[in-house]
Amino acid sequence: MTRYLYQIHVIEAMLVIEIILIIIAVAISILAQYFLQREEKRAKKITAELKNTLIDMINTEAPYDIHTFPKKNLHLPYVVKLVYELDTKIRGDYWDKLKYFILVVLVKDQVYYYLESKNWHKRGFALQALGLTQTISHEVRILKMLRDRAPVIRFNAAASGIRLKTRQSTDAIINAMNRETPFARYSYRDVLIRADDATYRLLHERLREEKGDDLRVCCLEILSQKMGYLTLQDIESDFTCGHLGRLWWATRALENIPCPESLQKLRELTSSEHWQIRALAARNMGVLVCRDCKEELTRLVEDGHWYVRLSAALALKNLGKEGKEILNSIPEEKKEAHQVCSYVLRLPTSSLGKEIMKWFDANYFRKVESEPADSQ
């Protein structure tokens, strides 16, 4: 009996402890929510005050000094977010000088402190601040963060470094991109693709000097996606190097090098030993609406690899009426080719997509060559 009562008391004590723990957990949750909401309201209030002050100053081009802004409003995360927001909307010498004054003079100590923080959120805010100033003196600090242990900081460093528009920063970002895993490279690629003309010209210089396979691939990944920066002479060695990555991106670049020689190179690449290259050559013919390449595309529709057949069929459909007639003419006896042609013909629109159609027609160059000089 005594043992039974003891067990009941133990169970009751455990239930009381459990209830107390639940109450404590709920109380902590409520308090945490309260403090988070209070901090959020405080952040909104400070940001609104600082924003109104900055907008009034910009509208009137008022003079400013270190006493213009209360120190309590100069918390780096709030300042960086606000300056970044205004920087996308406001242009002018006054704003550039005011922005520089805020980030380099007023919150400089916070930036350097955050940059060495163990908290990656803080390091991220510091990098954004350095990137917004676009100051060459910060280049070493920014590029150092390209080797940070946190991937998001490395990506932030690339985004900040690209604003400097120097050969050193461009080379460092390309080298960092080369060190990353295949999927992580996209963050660097996006930053570089959105860069301006000056950065593309620096990349072009690096490509002409670079001999390493992997680093040439990095440069080609960027330059091949814009028109006007690459020539056939720049990528001639990539077609004969034996490196599949270089060959693939050089083939991709032909889409943006509009000339008869590019079309001839695409015709040659339809006989490549690599199915990836044959498929890409077919895709480019479709994108360029190359109606003189119907023979090569018809041959690729019967290729041994399914993706090459699909790319060729999509390209033929993109040629319009003539291409559709070829797709309809494939006999049922050629089972695999007929199957992919039937599938593509049933698609409501070309899977190449209207958004990647080029503004020029590849046949334009043939027309220009055949016209007399006085008619041009």
C-alpha cells in the first residue's frame, strides 16, 4: 500500500513539473514575441525618421555634418537597408556624396566591427555597406571575404566587388566562381551577367589572356550570353582544345556572334562526337531561325540520342511552315524520329520560347551579300 501511494505521489509530482515547464515555455514564447514586435516597431520608427530626413535633405540639397544625424538612428542594419533602397531610386552627385558620408564617415567604425564579427548576418551588412560606397580603398577587405566560410557571405562579397569595376576585383570573382561547386557558381554568374559594359570588357581581356580550361569556361559562361563582346577569333581555340566545357560554351556563344562564319561553324558542330554539342548546335539554329540549315536539322531528327532529336525537332518547328512540313514528312518506319516529331507538333507553342528569339534572321547575311552595293 505504501509503495502504491509513493508511485501516485511521483506521478503527481511529474505532472506538476510538466505543467510548470509548459507555463514557462509559453511565458518565454510570449515574451520573445513581445520583444521581437517591439524591436520591429522601433526599427520601423527609426528607419522612417531617417528616411524622411534624407529625402528632405535630397530635395533641398541641404548642408550636413556629423551632427545632422542622431547617433541613435545610425544602427548599421537600418542604415544599410535604407541606403540600398534609396540607391535604386535616386541618382545625382548630391546623393552620391551624402551616401559616401553616411557609410564611410558616420558608420565606418560599425562597418569594420561588423566585418570581423562571428555572426554572418553582421558580416553581410558590412559587405553591403562597403559595396554601396564603391570605394577602391575597400577592395582588399571585400575581396578577402570571397574566401569566407559562409557561402552567403562569399556571394555578398562578389556582389559588392563587382561594383568596383576593377580588373583585380573581376579576376578575384572569376577565381572564386571557379572554386565553387557547380550549383554554387550560379550566384557568381548572376552577379557577373548583370554587370555593366566596363566589367564585360575586363572579362574579355581575361579570356584573351587565360589559358586554363576551367577559368576559360568561367569567362565563357558570362561572355557567351551577351552580344557584342566575343568574336570567332576569341573562341577559335576552344573548338579544338578537347575540353567539353570549353567546347559547349563556345558553341553557346555562336548564338550571339551573328555572321556567316558562325552558321558554318554550327553546321560543322552538328557532326560532333558529343551529343551535348550536337543538341546545342541544333538549338542555336532554331534560335537564329536558320532556314538554310534544314538539311542538317533533318539529319539530327534521326540522331541516336533522344535529346538531340528533340532539340532538332524544336528547331525545325521554330522555322515555321517549312520546318513543320519536314516534321510531318518523317515516316512512321523511323519510329524514334517520328515519335519526337509528333510530340513537338502537338506542342501549343515552340518550347524554344519567344523570349529567346533573336531580333535578326540568320538568312539576313546571305541576302546582304547577294544585294548590289548601291542598293544597301
